[in-house]
Amino acid sequence: MIADELIKNRENLDFVGRVVNEAAKQNLVLDTIDTAYISWASWLFDDLLQYRNVNRVYIVGGGAALIADAVRKAWNHLSEKVVLMDEPQTALVQAIARFKAEE
């Protein structure tokens, strides 16, 4: 969907200009996306606080790239053990392989 691509590419102003036809509305669209993201990220942080005793975090799924930074901030004490998985179909196998490599 074009809306998904707009959210993913919201920092690419050339792309935004091609998608949002009316130049005067581009800032409104971007502000709306940012406001929704900030609200959602705040909810995510609050929810993640109840899981402080994890050893590693693997971020997968359709919105993974959108939440990766927020998850990394929530679990900054894990540093490189917070990983955005590129291939969600093989994420479990990759996670097991990484875990075994650390042993």
C-alpha cells in the first residue's frame, strides 16, 4: 500500500512530494505521521518496561523497521543484542544460530 510506503519513507522528501500531490499539505501529512508515531512509541515504551529481564530481543514482522529504534531505546542496556531481523520467514532459525554462536 502506498500509505505504508509513505510511512516508511517519510524522511525522503522527494518520495513524499511524489505521493502527497498537494505541496501545501505535505507538512500536515508528515506531522500527522510523526504525532501518531510518537504516541504509539510512548505506548510501546510503557509496555516494554514490564519485560526488563530479557537477554536479547529480535524484532520481526511487517512494522519491525518502524519500531526498531524505539525498541533499541527501551532495551539500550542490551546494545547489540537488540537485532532487527531482515528475513522474518527465517527469523527463528537465525535467532537460534546467533544464540548458539554466543555459547
